[in-house]
Amino acid sequence: SAMGARRWRVPPLGNFSDCPNGSRWVMDVFNECAQDGRDIASVLLGLVSILCFAAASFPQFYQACKTGIMDRALSIYFLLGWLGGDLLNLIGSFLADQLPLQVYTAVYYVLADLVMLSLYCYYKVKNRGGGFATPINAACLFLALGTVSAVSVLGRGAAGGQDPVTFRGRSLLSTRRDEPGAKPFTRSEIIGFTIGSVSSVLYLCSRVPQIYTNYKRKSTAGVSYSLFALVMLGNSLYGLSVLLKNPEPGQGEGDYVLHHLPWLVGSLGVLALDVVISFQFLAYRRGKPGTREERDALLGEQGDG
């Protein structure tokens, strides 16, 4: 799934006393303190960004089934980098003992990535004339179940500690209960900082092989532009939601941005690379080989083999 990174941290549930002037429904649904219209706008933009990330995979699923050349159109390293970023997102949600909505969202991202990988493997085998598509799909299914189960067990064990881990994953911003003013990062924040930064790097690095694959083919046939358009919209809304969020009382704007800098940079970096891919769609739109020509080429290669 998608590429933005958000902050995972859950304050004690049901504690509204620290947010007396906040929106009750935002606290009840997201466990976040929204003091004014600016905070509520941040929450709503964050929610829409999550929906964009969640919907991004579906156009590519359709495009894969329609064209049958997904193994040529997408780079396997693009898919693996995406999966790696979402796995860290999921691990962070368990380490921080997140709300069910946030955990389920993180699980959904990983499952969507595994479906994408399964489709890639299916068409890789099918276009090579092999008869192993069903075993590969079964293996991907077991991998999905095993990954989610293992992370669940390990994550819940780690979440039982006294020091909850701060992780900025793709969730809504949560309430900060830190002391006013600038302060050094705590141990848990450093762990979350590291996980979130590596996740952002994986999202960034995943784009490079896809850009190269498009360039090498001189075509974007088989790739859904809607996939990247939705991710670009999600990352843009994420950046706005972070910048709209009010800092904590006594916390300066600079300190607030500093605590979110790796994820802002990662999000904007992914956005910039997706703009490059958008230009590739425009550049290769004319004269790009159609689906039928690519299929004929695949059949020709199989005949030569």
C-alpha cells in the first residue's frame, strides 16, 4: 500500500480530561485531541489520505487482469520495497499497541501488497508457459497468513512492556503528552524514529527500480496510473494534515516539524519520484506498444524457447 508515513502513539483510552475543549467524536473514534477547526481539518485530511492509500491497489489489480503483462510492467523491487515499508508500518502498530482501527488498516496494507505480489508471480509463471501458478498462489497465501500471525505474536509480546514505542506509521496523528518546549527524544521515540525512517527509505527506494523499468521498456503499458495518482494525493493530504496540526502548548513550530521531519521528507520524496513517473506516463503515451503487441512478443519468446 501506500507510501506516506504517520505517527503511531496511543494515549490512555477514554481520557478526555486532558482535552477539555476538544471534539468528543474525534476523541471517541480516533483517540486524538482536536482543539479547534485546524486540528479537525488535520484529522479529516489524514483520514482521507488513509482512504487514498487503501484504494490505491485496486486500479493495479484491474490493470493486471486486463493486460496480463504485470510481470513486465512492474518491477519486483518496487513491490518488495513497498511491502517492506508496510511491514514496518504493521510492526510499529503492534509495538505501540495501537487502536484496532489502526492495526486493521496496517494489516490491510500488507495483505494488499501480498495480493499484488501474488498476481506478479502468477503472471510471471503464466507468461513463461509454466504450470506452477496455483502452487505459487498457495505459497503467497501461506506467506501472508504466516507473516501476519508472526508479527501479531511478536508485536503483542513487545507491546506489553512499560515503555510504549512511538512509531510514525500511516495513521492519524495522535495526541502528544510531552512536556512543553523542545526536549530530547526519549528512548521509545528513537526506536519509533528509526523504524519510521527505514520505512520511509524503503518507500523511496521502491520507486527507483520502477522508474528504470519504465525507461527500459519505453512504455508504461500494464501499469495503472491511478495507483500513483491516489498515492500522490494521499501523500499530499498527509503533508497538509501534519502541517495543519497544532503543536502542543509551549511547543514551538520548529520543534514540532523536527519531530515529524523524517516522515515529511519521506512523504515529499515519494511524491517527487511519483511526479517523475507521471512524466513517464506522458512521455511514453504516444507510440507505446499496446497490450496485444506485448502479449504477442511474450508468445514469440515462448515459441523461440
